[in-house]
Amino acid sequence: MKKSILAGLVVTFLFVFAQGVQAQAMAKVHSMTGCLRAGTAPNSYMLENLEKGPKTVGIVSSSVDLAPHVGHKIVITGTAVPAKDAEADASVPKAPHYMKITKIKMVSTTCP
């Protein structure tokens, strides 16, 4: 009886631990507002003049065509990318924060 209770507790602990690890592995979706600028490499972009948060955001990838929005104030939505991963790609502009973009919303056709 004691062994089955102990085994049940161990299995429960492992299940709870695995759920916690899985939750940490899932990237949190967030949004940031700023001005879209072209990077120095072809098809590279960054967000500058952010309303709050870091000074710039390097865009690692985007499921949205960003080219038509260069020079526009936009809201980007996506997930953070670790600096180590982003900086492994030389075409990604250097920044204090990096994101994979899944959605954008244009706020204005002009930027400060």
C-alpha cells in the first residue's frame, strides 16, 4: 500500500514538473509600437522609436510582408527570440530585443 502511494506521488510530481517545463518553453506573445526601418542587409528590418521598452527591436522573421510599411509607425505582435539565436544570423540588425513577427497593425504612415 505504501509503495503504491509513493509511486503515485512520484508520477504526479513528474507530471506537474513536465507541465511547468512545457509552459516555460512556450514563448509569450506580446506587442510593441514603433517605427519600422530597413536594416542594412536585404530584407532585414528593425523597429525604432518605441513607445516603451527597449530602444530597438531586431526583426528575426515575419509572416507578414514588412517592405510596404518601412517608414510607418506600426504595432508588431509576435514572440521574443533569445539574443544568442538572433545574433547567429548576420542579416538580423543588432538590437537589445529580438522578435519573430506574426502580425502587424499600421498606426500611421509617418514616423517621428
